[in-house]
Amino acid sequence: MFIGRVCATFFVLCVIKKVICQDSKCIMPDWSIGVCVKIIECPSIMSIITNSTKPLPLDVANILQKLHCGFEDNKPQVCCATTTEESDLVINSRDNIPPEVISDHPNLNLLPQGNCGEILDYRVSNGNKTNLFEFPWMALLRYETDGTVESLCGGSLISELYVLTAAHCVAKLKSTIKLIAVRLGEYDTTTDIDCQLIGTEQMCAPPVQDIPIEEKFAHPMYDKPRFSNDVAILRLARPANMTPESVRPICLPTTFEVQNTTLKRVSVTGWGTTETRYCNTFVERPATVLLQALLPIVPNDVCISKYYKRSLNLTSSQMCAGGELGIDSCKGDSGGPLIYPATLDAVRMVQFGIISAGVSVCSNSNEFPGIYVKVAYYMRWILDQMRP
């Protein structure tokens, strides 16, 4: 009977929070992977409930609320920690890159230090579908192609004037493709105004911001065949209008401590726009609402062995993630961010990678992980391109 009362109370909390989970995997508060199960099927949660006073203390109710991941037969489910998670591969975010001090760089103050990568509990989703306002740093790169304007790459807002993306989205494009603008504040590409029911309140985002590009900086050593140095930065023609929730910058790994964060499972987000290597053409996949995928990090030596027969050698400025059966990395946009929470003045989302254009940026197989640019390796170059 007590479990029934817990579920009834939890049901009300869940309706208020309205977190989404579309498959059996879910995100724990510490960003690890759990499994979405009924409360009675999660030993750790049952232990907390059994050892708590009745009625449940507020802190226990808050834990249950944060772990809510869906319903089964109208009974609430929680994100339950898995024992297999401990054996997942981990990697240091710099992976043999010698430390480079940028704390004395004159342009460091152009990056937001205490106002970036904010994580708000109510907008964190579980599963592949994201919530409105959850990833306010996401950018869509807009291209003019044969008289039409399309979004063909992704990027991330790193300050009110700069967007970080991949060099292959900027340099050596086909003559019929011209990068003209950046779109900020997008969530659902099929609606003019994006709205979502959060709790009992219908919340709507301001209109998207389409901002022309003033300058484009692709890394001078970008090598398209090898996808090395695949990093670029765009200066906007006018500052982005930073809104309280829909347009905010992501943090970058500016300190040695953050650069040495141990990455476990990382998140990539996007609408699924990727560049195919062999056709040299852009392909837009049919996602209309911003999606995310949680990917395992793959050590570079393992990744190199997988790509060996394709004559694609990785450098220390690249990293691999994904290649896990059943996890679809197509949800990320080419040029978009790979993120993971790290401690700055508080726990914030930090961009550790850029989705590059490897042989298998988009794959459901476990053969080839995706290839990503290590942002930490290019922090000095990024700052060198910036100005007030």
C-alpha cells in the first residue's frame, strides 16, 4: 500500500516535471546512463524509499522527481543506475595533448566565463528527444544553394558575436553552395514559434534569429581528405540577442582542470544534417525537432585500428565517440557540438568536441565510431581569431 501511495504522489510530481524518455536508456543526474524501469524494479530507489520516514521527506521526493523518466501502464518509472555503466570506456579529454596555457591570452575575456552552459533541471530531457530551451547554444548554418536557403551544418554559440563549427562547413565548398547566415534559437524547424507544455504552463520561445556572417575563419591547416584541423569560427554581423532561455552560449574548456575532465558518455545534438564524404554533397535527414544522442567515448588507439583499412589516420587533436550498436549518432549535426558537464564556478555544459566529417559520422553499426575535433587542442587558435 505504501508503494502505491508513493507512486500516486510521484505521479503528481511527474506531471509537473514532464520529463521525456523514449527508450529504455535514460540520463542520470550525474550524466551517466541508466535504465528506465518501474520504481519497484530499481533496488537503489527501493532502498531509499524503504529506509525513509513516512510521508517521504522533501529531499527524497526531489530525488524521485529528478529521476522520473516516463510511465508504464500509468505507473511512473525512474532512471535506475546500472552496474554495467562502471565498465564503460572513459578517456581523458586531452588524450596526450601537451598542456597549453591560455590563461594569459588577451582575448580570453571575450568568452563568457560565468554565464555559459547553464543547466536547468526542469528542461533536461531523457531519451533522444530534447526539450524546448534545453540546448540554447545550438546554431544552424544557413546556405544559399541554387536559389534556395537551407540549413546544411550545425554550430555552437560561444559568445554574442562568435559561432564555433567545423572547417568542412566553411572552406572548400562546392561553387553552388554559399554560407550566408547563422540561425539561433531554433527548436522545431517546421514552426515559426516553438512552444511546449512544461508542467502546466505552455511556454513559447521568441522567434529565431537569422544573423548574417561578417567573417569566416577556417583553420589554415585544414586537410579535407584527412579531416585534420577541421575547425572554424564565424563572426556574426551583429551581436546575438541573448534571451533568458532560448539563446545562450556554451562554455569552452579554457582551464587546464576543465581540459583534463574525464569524459565517459558525451552528448551530441542536432537535426541530423551531415556531409557525406564521398559524394561531396550535403544530405539533410528528416528530423524536424532538435534531437540528442548519448555516445560512449572510444580511445584513439581503438578508433585508429577500426579506421586503419580506410587509410584514415587520427591525430592527437581528434577524438572518437559512438560506434555502439543501437545508438544513432545521426542526431548530431556536422559541425555541431559534443558536450559534457564540467565544474567551472558551477557545474556547466562544456563543449569538448566538434562533429567532424569522418567516414561514419552517421552510423547505427558498431564498426566505425564518429570522429570529432578536440576543442581543447584549438583554444589558442580560436582566441586568436576573436576580437571585440
